[in-house]
Amino acid sequence: MSSNRKDTLRLLAQFSTVGMSVAFSIFIGVGIGYYLDHKVFDGRTSPWLTLIFLGFGVAAAFKNLYDMASRKDL
């Protein structure tokens, strides 16, 4: 395989990792918040914990983006 093709595949893998990291962080945050709202507190706190954990998920996504962007091996 040529080095140009290897570099292209490596970059494609890195960019797909970024997208999945952002999506998973947000979905996990929303999932935890929804679970706490509806299963643990029986809807008494709905939608507040979902929104709070959505914010945590977005913050984690930005932190992951920052960590990936600041890696030295790119």
C-alpha cells in the first residue's frame, strides 16, 4: 500500500474517532440524566437532571476535542 493511501486512511480513522467521541459523550450524558430523572426520582426532577447531564456531556465532548487537538503525535 502506498504511503499516501496509508496517511489518508490514518486521517480518516482519526476524524471518525473525533465524531464518535463527541456523539458518545453527549448520548451518555443524556442517558444518565434521563435514567436519574425517570427511574431513580420517578419523574419528580424531570427534565432538570437530563438537562444538567446534557451539559456535562457537552463539556466532556469539548474536553475530548481539546485533548485530541493538543496531542503531540498529530
